[in-house]
Amino acid sequence: MQTAKLWAVIAIGATLTIIGDIYLKRSNGLDRLFDLVLGVCFYTLGCIPVVFAFKKTDFSPVFIVWEALTIVMAIGIGRVIFGEALTPNRLLAVALAISALILSAR
């Protein structure tokens, strides 16, 4: 699988799990069962593209890209959707996630 396609497949999986996380957050534990079920469904769907990525390449590149994307997306979505603070530690987490991508590509 070409690098760009591999990244796209991983990005789709990461996006689906982030959507699942949004619904899990909205479920408020077990208070909103419909959101809980949607969250679990999206989380499960997010694993499917990653299975195909694992089939085509080593574990570590897939996992590093997956984690870096989810860190960046989670912090951005936390800020935009949930109004969470964009603290220096969270900005550092984004910088470190991007650094991990750059360093692992070498």
C-alpha cells in the first residue's frame, strides 16, 4: 500500500474512533444509552480500516500515525466542541505528537 493511501486509511480509522469518543463523552456514562451505543459502533467501525493498514505494513508506523492523529484531533475537538482549555501542556502534546510522526518517518 502506498504511503499516502496508508495514511488515508489510518486517518479514516482515527476519525471514526474520535467520532465514537464524542458520542461516548455525550453519553454521560450510561445516562444517554443511544449516544453510548453510537459511540461503541463508531469505535468498532474505526478498527476496520486499521486492520487493513496492519495487513500492509509494520505495527509501529500504523500505531504511531494512529496515536498522533488521535491526539491532535482529540485536543482540537475538545476545544471546539466541548470548550476545553487549550493549555500549554496540550499544545506540547500536539507538538510531541507531530514530532513523533516526523521522527518515525526517518
